[in-house]
Amino acid sequence: MVQQSASLNPETVVEEFKKNAVTHVIMLPDSETNFLYMLMQTEPSLTVIPVAREGQALSTAAGLSVGGKKPIVLIQNTGMLESCDSIRGWGISLNTPVVMMIGYRGWTRHGVNSSHDVANFTEPVLNALGIHYYLIENDSDAPRLSLAFQEAQETRRPVAVLVGDEFHGFNR
């Protein structure tokens, strides 16, 4: 059992993936999620598929889903903006039941975001696409990942999980 903490620990995230029978993690590796990336690489039940651009993640997830696998997409909100057409086409139009775990870069707990920050666009874009989302900040929020997987399966649509702690627990 992973010990609960004030941050979102990579071990907790991987346990949620395992609990939800995730088979593949599609992601654009970056420095903020390095420890999570290394941990996923050592987990035998997960296959990590790096992409060159976030826009490739949803098409990869759709293919895996059609093939009977259970993928999750890990991207940052900046990459989500770049991926909107892919999310629309490969996720929404094809009824792909996939969870997108999105680093909520620039988000602050008290809503005091810089006026030019991508955090200001994240939720409005998800709302415009009709994608329901959950916010997670720490280990006690991690069960929301299970809610997102359940909702994606029931609705056969993408569901987002916004990670408000991207620079803390994943970075050691």
C-alpha cells in the first residue's frame, strides 16, 4: 500500500493504473514527469509508448482501444491545445473510451493565474469539446482516476484528469 501524502506520488498513480487494468501509457516524456516515467518503465503490466507530439497520442490510444487494450494518455495542457483536432477526431468522433491525464501547467489552487498562462484555456477548451474532467492534487484525490476510467467506459468518450500538482510529486 502506498502511503498517502500532501502531493501526488508516482507510486500512487501507478497503483491506480494497475487497479484499472491499464495496459499502455501513451505520453510525451518530459522533465516534470521523469520519476513517474521511470517508475512506469519498471512496471511489467504497463507498456509505455512515447510519442513525438501530443497530437499523436489520441490516435495511438484509439488504435489500442480498438485492439482490446486499455490505454491512458499522459500530456500537458499545452499539448492538449495542440491535440484538439486529434481529440475531436480520434477520441470524440470514434467514441474512444480513454482517460487523458493532463498536467495542469500554470494552474494555482487559488485561481490566481497569469493572464497569459495556458491554465486560463485548459478548462474552457475541455468544456468546448464536451469533455468531463476531474482535478487531482494529491494522493487522497487519486481515486478520481478510477471515476474517470469508469465514466470513459460508460460513456465511450474521452474523460480528462487534470493534475494540479505536476511539479511536485512526480519530480524527485
